[in-house]
Amino acid sequence: MLGEQTMMQGMDADKAALLEAGLAKIRERFIASLEDRIESFCTLLERLEDPETEESACMEIRAQAHKLHGICGSVGQPRMGALAAQLEQHIDTLLAGERPLNTDFVDDLLNALLDEMEQNVDGA
Amino acid sequence: MKILAVDDDELIREILSATLEAHGYTDVTLAESGEDALQKIAASPTPFEGFMFDIQMPGMDGTELCQHVRQMEHYKNSPVIMITAMNNKEYVDRAFMAGATDYVTKPFDTTELMTRIRLADRLQSEARKAAAAAASAPAATAAAPKPPFKDPVTVKDVRGVVKSAALDNYVMLMLEQKQFAMAAFAIRVPELEAVHAGSDIEEFTYVVTDVAEVISDCLVGAQAFLSYLGGGVFVCVGAKNKLPTADSLHDEFVMMLNDPDLVYCEEVATGFTAQIGEIAAPKLFEKRGDLRFLDRAVEKLNEVSSSPRSGGGRFAA
């Protein structure tokens, strides 16, 4: 994680402390952003139930999971990042395959990710 | 170094900015999209000296942005570090083909991130010093001798052809992500030495570019990248199971080399031959990121060469 490694870079203590303070604020803002992200995923879960919108929902879920995967490791959320990455990869495989889509596992993975996100909101 | 960092995620932009600033890179401009980046490049009173582009963004993605930047005269050789959270080879291939010179992966590892930035900074500083020296001594530059044959020349606008440093970075990324079994082989066109001796550097670069294009055409479907190392030697890297063997490639390659519509050499009348080395692959005990198999590819080429090696090695430059 970024904060844990900063002292290894040979920065002076003041700059390291400044960076750590900046990253702590970013981590707080990330946790604060989770409720909006959860709400957005829940809307997409509903669209996933409709065959008319399931493919576009999958693409949007994938895009959001990709962003989450990119940020989680840098804000101290490796488990959430791993779940997001798994979801992203599964959707890539699914979309490259046959139609009609079977989105059952997308549903399962997204619910696991949502559980993890909600735990972090509750714990904040 | 004046840096433009582009990512559609606000928190990632802030992490980049905070980390770069803490390490002394205080001149950092942030952009939220490819379109925003192009506007900021156009509006900047002084040029940027390095770029960081997220590969996957809505609208114009990082690869397309890289293509746009590379078309700008001032930024043809600027360091472009791609930011990627993905292990999709197609995206990474496209980014390097578009002119990316390096990459960092999300989530960021500070050590890796700063190593990449410092490397880009060093390259940029060296380029700046060289440009300043050339500008301050125009007469000397005009009279400067032609670069020696063993030095690489820059091949532009050929599919899959990248500079040697970018090829190394690409291979490291592929090995790190364990995308597929990689391998490499090298090709020498000995007559390029005579072309070099008998023509100016511009003409020689044209011929090298034509040869690179023929190699690229021969490797279509092999997901391969190649680089001109100097000394008439090219190294090609790709999926082990898709690279052609020396025997299967040789005849077609030589035939194409001698097609004047494909390789046009005005100054020096010559027929072309080719020496093609056997394929070299990473060994089981070699760690990820170990690039020695690229050197072995050149060694295997030297084994088949009848003439003394003239390339000066993979790192001749």
C-alpha cells in the first residue's frame, strides 16, 4: 500500500508525513464514496435482471469494477480490489462468449463485492 | 520534469499528484480524460516533459491519446508511461504500438511508480541536453559524422516496431503478467552495412524502415513486436507458439526483401540476404522480468552468421 511504502523511498520525514496525511484523506474520501458506488451497483443489479438491458448492465458493471480494482489497492482495500478484479475478469469472459448471457455468476460476484463494500461503510 | 497525468478517476489523480509531489515532482498537471488532456497540452505555455496516461478511460482512451500526442512534433520522443489495472494483452499491445514507452500497474506500488518516473526523467534530461548541445552548435551539428552502422536508427510508423527500451518494458510487463509463453528471435540483413556505407543517414533509415516493414508483414498473426538494434540486426518478440521458425520464414522473407516495391534502395545497388537465428525462450529458472532470452536470441543469430558480428550486441546503442 502506498502509505506503508513511502518511508522506503528515502524521503525526508516532513514530506513522508505530508504524503501520509494526503493519502489518509484520500482513503477517507474513498470510504465516503462507497455509498454512492453501492447505490450505482444496486441499480445495475436490477438492470441485470432484464434480458433487454443485461448486456449493457454487464458492461457498466465491468467499467465500475475496473475503476474499483484500480483504486482499492492504493487505499488499503485489497480484498475489495480482488473481488472487483474477479468480477471484471468474469464479465470479460462472459461478454466474449455465447449469447444469451448467463449472468448468474455476475450476480453472485457483485453481491459478494457489495457485502464487502457495505462492511466498510458500516465500519467507518 | 513537467508531467501531465491523465486518469478518469479523481482519487487516482489525487494519489498520483500527492505521490509525485512528495518525491519532488511538483510541476504536475492533471487531466480527467483524453479530450481534457489534449486541451491542456494545447493551452500549456511550456511543453510537458513526460506523460502518464490511464489506458482505459471513457471517450478517448489512453492509447488513442498516446497516438495523438505522438503525432505532435514536440512530443515524438517524450516518455509516455501507461497506467493499467488490466492484464488484457490486447490493450497493452495497442498501447505500446501507439508509442508508449513504459507502464505502471494499478494499484500503485510506490517503488515501481517512482522508478518509472525517474527513468523517464533521466531519459528526458538526456534528450534535453542533447537538443541544447545541438542548438548551441549548429555548425558543428551540420558537419557531424554519420552515426556508425552499429547504432540503431529510429524506425517510425511501422506496425509492431518499437524502440529497444520500449520493447524491454513491454516484455517485462508480459512476463510479469504471465500472459503467455514468450520467445524471441533475431534477424540480420548483412547488406545493410553496404547501404549504410554508400548512402546518407536519411536514405539508410528509409531502407531500414522498409526492411522492418517486411519483417512486420511476415509476422502478421504472430502477435509480435520488433526493434532495430543497429548493425543490421532486428530482434522480434512474440508468443512462442506463434513465432515462425527460421526455416519457415527465410525464403519468403528474402523474396520480399528483394521486391523493389517493398524495399527501395536508390543509392546502393544490392541484393539482400538474411540470417535468421533460432528461437530463444525464457528458461524455467529465470525470474519474471529477466530479459536474458533477448540476448540469447542475438547469440543464436550470431551462431548462424558466417560473417563476424557487426551489431555490437543488443545494447549497442
